[in-house]
Amino acid sequence: MVELKKKTWRGLTEEEVKKLSFEDFLKLIPSRERRSLKRGLTYSQKRLLEKLKKKDKVKTHARELVILPEMLGKTVLVYNGKTFVEVRIELEMLGHRLGEYSLTRKLVKHQAPGVGATRSSAHMSVR
């Protein structure tokens, strides 16, 4: 019989992470995020967390919000400057920011070169 490996974050399972106190969670995240959370949440971030308790899908512009254990399993629609990108919060995302999962720039996909792009096509007749 094959046993599936349980997902863990910093050696803790999802249930254990959800039971962590705020202070214990702060000890497990990187210093930049820790300092940001110690200063307190902004009004828009507090409102987002309240909405997440009531609904599963919430739209937000708060890309700088650090992902907290109470957000696990929820779906957040994060604004990327043009559209809202759907982000499902998972265990590995804890301690990161929402904006990291909603890219603001498209990947460049080059196609065939245009006329004049190469030396051979520069002297071609356009007829």
C-alpha cells in the first residue's frame, strides 16, 4: 500500500498551521514580511480579510498583503493592472505576497522576423 506524503510548510501540516497564533506565525516567515505585519494591516487589507471570512471569492487590489494562515483554501482575484487574476491560496504560498502570483507583465513571445529585420530582407523588393 502506497502512503501519500502530506503537504507541509516549515515542518507543519495545514491543520497545525491554521492553529498557530499570530506571534508564532511571525517567527516562521521572512523578516521583510514579519516587519510589514508587525506595523499592522491597512484598512483595505483588514476589509479583505473580513470579506474572505464571509465569501470564498473576493476581488482585491491589495497586492502587497502577506498571505496569512486564515486565507488557506480561499480564492482571491488579484488585480494585475488590467484584469483580475484568480489565485487559489495553498500551503506553500504562506508568507509570500498576493502580487507575486498575479503577474503584471506578459511573457514576450517572438514570431518570425519582419521585413528589414535581417540583412537579406533589407534589400528585397516589396512588390
